[in-house]
Amino acid sequence: MGTADGEKTLYFRHRSATDGEGLLSDKTWDDLNGEALFERVDRTSSAIGRQYLYSLLRYDRVSDVRRCEEVVDGFAADKALREEVRRVLRKLDTPDAYRVIELIDGEDVPPFGWPVGWLYVLQLLPFLPLGLLYVTASAWFVGLLAVSLFANLWIHYRNKSWMQAYFFSIPCLWRLLRQSGQLSQYPFARVIDGKIAGTLQALRPLQQKLSAFRFHVRLESEAALLAWLLVEVLNIVFLREVISVAKAFRLLKGRREELHAVFRFWGMADVLCSVAVLRGELPYYACPEDCCVGETFHADKLYHPLVEDCVPNSLTLDGQSVLITGSNMAGKTTFIRAVGVSVLCGKALDTCFAESFRCLPEAKLCSAIHVEDDLLAGRSLFLQEVQTMKEMLRQSKQGSCLFLLDELFKGTNTVERIAIAKAVLSALAAPGNVVFASTHDIELSGLLAGQYRLYHFCETVADGKLSFDYLLKPGPVTERNAIRIIELYGYPAEVVEEARRWAEGGD
């Protein structure tokens, strides 16, 4: 959808500040190309739904989408109903609607911060000198009238300058409450939230206050100059807008739990519609299932949704982990990422990119696919790898982890890399954990054969052409084609011959 990061992530940032359980790490999110994945699966119709979908994907835990499968099925089967609901949802597909969560979760209060009773006193204060002027015609009362009007003018415009950040999001909150009432009339609403009707009823007083403020905003932004001037004078003299805003924000502060419930209801309704649309566009999909007895992973015709015309692969595990060998570009990393993407979307959206998919539902996703050095922090590639794997070793002791690893310890020499990788991979593959690891070091195949099932991807070089079939094959890779590839790409003959001599053990 091309949504700016600061907008689509707002709800996630607010939510993660108080709900840190099951958060997917930033590292794993980046390893799985999370931003591109979000764009691929996003079929939401509103700003709030988009924020809610993004938040679901940033948590490594089973969402309520699984509980609401009957709603998804209903949207998939009844296109007319789905489009009708999406028309309602699109009424909050505006840039200002992204800021609604700030109204619900924000700590700000209007800058005057006075009790509403004092504002009523100030509202009526200009009438006192007017009445006294009528009785006595004293110049002192003219001054008192001017002071009272100036005070109301100052309060009005101080409030208005503070309200600029919320000038259009308040009408969006009003629209959220109003349109949620319309959505709550559908039978699927009770499946999403059985208490939504009562929640909306409790928010009726707030909706009425927000409706009044919406009227002021509409006049200020659209009406003719004369009407605007009249309304502005009334707002200044009688503090109508200030009092309306003060009441609304005090109601907001006391109704945050109910407002969060409405936000979640709307977001989930949009996500369920989105999932129904997405599934209709996929070549095929599967809802995740529990593993069979003794089984720890199963995927039939697994593909990566970000790879066009992706070649599917199948794999079933009964307790062992997986070590994949092969050359660059053959498909190792893409396959490992495909596993992670289906696990994540299986939890968040109850949708996996395979014909059938089974995984331990409590398995936590941990990855080290794209590790880089940190120049500013003064950490080399190897040190970054050391720190990343130390954290994974700690997590592995807790069990129920799914590790996705690509080319461990690239930042050190061959002998020590193989030794450390063997020790680390053995430790990670403890009972209860599943590891998917790739490597160029064929020596690891023999060292880990007892704990890991061995697979490989390979390329073919024939008739001066390099080609890949991207099929996962059992066993370790048996051919080394790197030197043939550099020859194919026109390296000088003497460089190729020297490389071949050293590879064959030449002196």
C-alpha cells in the first residue's frame, strides 16, 4: 500500500510499550524481510486495519485470527458481504485516521487543565459587566468586560494551538465509534468481540461530545468566511469549543479500555477481510496444524510468497534438525526464510504458504540470517556473530525454539569456523528445539550427521551455462562447482588454473 513507516507502526509502538510478551525481535523481522512481507500480505481497507495487521505480524504468538476462522470463511464465500464491509472500513482510510491511537493512548490533556466548572464561570463572566453597564454605565465595567473577553480569547486560542495535532484525528475517532456501531450489527461482530455492542453503548456520551467538536471543525475548514467568523466569535465569547474539548478529553481519559476494545474490534474485522482477499489471490495456502505424534515439522510444497514463480519444496522432520549445503544462489537461504515466513504468518494470520503445514505452535522464532559488522559501535562481523549466537544459546536452554541460521561465523578462519559452528549447532539442536542451518562447509555434514538431517541445493554447469533447479535434495552436496563458475564468467585462465591446483591439494 506504500504506507509510511511512521504511520503503519504507530499502534505497534504504543502496544509494545506495555505488552512485550512474545515480541518478534527486530533482527528476526529484518531477516525475514518483514517490511516487504507486510506489503505482500496487506489487503486491509483502513488505516486502523493496516496498523493492526502490522502489529499482529510483529508478535511471535498465535493471534485471534485462528479463533475467527469462520468469519474469514464467511468473507471468502460471500463476496457481496465482504465488499459491503470493506466499503464501511474505507471510511477510515485517511492519513488522519492513523493518529487515532494517539488520542486513545496519549497522556496529553488540554493545556489549561482547569476543572470544567471554572470554564463555565469564565463562559458567563462577560455577562456580569454587561449587566452592570446596563445599570450604571460606568467605564470601570467596560474595562472589566474587555478583560473578561481578552481572557476568553487567550484561553480559546491557546486551546486551538494545542489542538492542531488532533485537529482532524478527533473527527476520525468520532467516525470510528459511529462506523463501529454499523459493523456491530453484522453477525460476525459477536465472533470477533461478544461484548462490542455493550462497549459502544458505554461510549455513547463520548461519541456525542466528539460529534459536537466535529461540527466546529467542519465549519472552520469548509464553510464560508461569514459563517466561520460568526462561529469563531461565539466560540471565543462563550468558550464553546474549549468546554467541548475539555469534556471530550476527560471522557477519553476515563474510557481508554473501551476505546482500545473498539480499536481492536475494527482492526480485527479489517484483518479478517484482508486475509480472505489474500487467500483468494494465492496459488494455494494451508492453515497451520498441530504436528503428528513424533513429528516436529512438516511442509508440503512450501513456497516463499515474495519470490515470483517460487519452486516449492517439501520436508518432514521427526525430531532432527536440518543442515543444508550448496553454493550461493542455489536456494538455501530462500528455503530457510520460507520456513520462517510460514511459521510467522501461520501464527499471525492462520495462513501458511504451502499445501499443508505443521509446526510446534509454541516454537519461538530466532534467526541469524543476515549478520553484519557495526562500524559505529566498533564491533567486527565475528564479534557480532559471537554476541548473536550467545543469546541463541541462552534461549535454546529454555526449549521450544525454531532457529533459522545462515552461514555461521563467516568472520573467522576456516578451521575455527568449522569447530565453533559444530559445537554451537550441536548445542542448539537440544531436545525440543528445531534448527534450520545452511553452510558452505561440507565438513560439517559429517560432524553433525547424528543430530541433523542433511540436505542440499545444487547448480549445474553445462554447455557454458549456469542453471539452478531450486529443489531440496537429500544428503550433502557432492559436487564443487565454484571454480567452474569463475571460469564460466571469464576469469583469466592462469587464475582459474591456480585455483584448481590449490583446490586439488597442489603445492
